[in-house]
Amino acid sequence: MVHDPAGYGDAFADVYDDWYADFFDTPGAVRALANLSGAGPVLELGVGTGRLAIPLAESGIAVIGIDASAAMLERLRLKNPEGTVDGVLADMAAFGAILRSDPRGLPIGGYPLAFCAFNTFFNLDTEELQTACLAETAAVLSPGGRLVIEAFVPTDPGSVPDRAFAEARVESEREVITSTDHDAQSQTIRGRHIEKLADGHVHVRAWSVRYLSPSQLDELAASAGLELETRHEDWRGLPFTELSQRHVSVYRRLRHPSPVHDPTAGASGA
């Protein structure tokens, strides 16, 4: 399957804030990120509708938000008419060149903090794309700058069925069924949210993730010159244990990060 960097955002932009508002500890995340940001600027990978970027910017921190989905960035623009967040249309796995060519003169390096919240990193659904994203990020961080990744801790792949259907939500105006296909070898899950509206219309919203255990993420980050500094279960500093189902991991950039690799380089249609 060909990677579509805008796929998730374009599929969920119109319902994201409504469906997932109760899933987040936004105040805790904003406070933790502000404490790590120094004087800024801050780079968000997968800014979406601005759930975290807007309150960070309102606190006086310059925020640049990367997103591959024009639909998500349009939602961000509508929620942030003052333009305090600079949205950039780019793939998380290849954003450096876009930043350098942006006519607004956005910072192209020296970021003390970058972050990627709520499983967004896993939307990069191959190892090559995840590796490229980490290298791109390390390249724009200041020496000693930090990358924060929030993600779920995968369960034993053997306990996840190859195919599953589940009722995701039932409301007076809609019913949403989730179907998933799991490949344990590639650590990928491809899913569809099938939304049946009361008026009979059906919307299918596709998504895919490549999950990593915390230790696998650490290895991938290390290959990009990013060293694990701290890991907690949540944004408020709850200790991470073997029973934790989520993690917030902070990586620090070493002085000489790995060179950036373009995942499209050498690609051929022949």
C-alpha cells in the first residue's frame, strides 16, 4: 500500500475534535510542554486542529505546526484566526526542505523542543518513514534539544486478532463500527471507521499505524542521534511501569545527529 501522508488527517478532520475531545489530558500536556520549551520556538509534528499548539501559542511561545493534511490545517486556521500558530503543509517524514523554502521565514533549526502527541508518530506506517521523521527532527533541534513522543504501549502482538470488528460509538445521529486488519510481522494495523448516519449516508474513514514498543522506539531514536532522557506514563509525571498502557518519552538530541535520509530518494516507477 502506498503511503498517503495526508490520509488520516483528511479522513478525520471534520470529526476529530468532536470524537476525541475526551481522550486527552490537554492541560497536563500543555503545562509539561511549556516547561520544556524554554524561550521557544517549538515544533509540533502532526499539529492537526491545534489542540496543543493553540494554548501553547497563547502562552507566548512561538509554535510551528507541521501537518500533511490541508483539511486539518484549515480546521487549525478556523480555530486560530489570529494566526498565532504557523501551520506548515508537509509530511512529517520529509519536512525540512519545506521549512527552508517557506516564504514566511520560519525557523529552520535551533528548536529547543519538538513533540508528537497521542500516537501520531505511529501514523508513519513503515520503519523507513519513522526513521526519516526522527532524522528530520533531530536535524532541526538545537544541541541538547528535546523531542517528546506520546504513544500507546502495544499489547502482545500474539493476543491481537488478525481481523476484528467493534462498535466504536453509538449516538442518536450516528453509529460507528471499526474494522481492523493486524499484521504482527510488520507491526501494522490497518483500520476503517465505518460511520452510518441516521439519514442513511455512510462515511468510511481509513487509517493505518505501525506500532512500536518503547524499547523499539528507543532504538530507532538512537539511530537518529536522540537519546532517551525520561519516560513517564502520562503528562503529569506518573511513573512508567511494566503495567503502563501509555508513555510520554522525552529524547535529547546528541551533539552530532545522524544525516537526514529522504525516504523517496532512489524511488523508481520502473
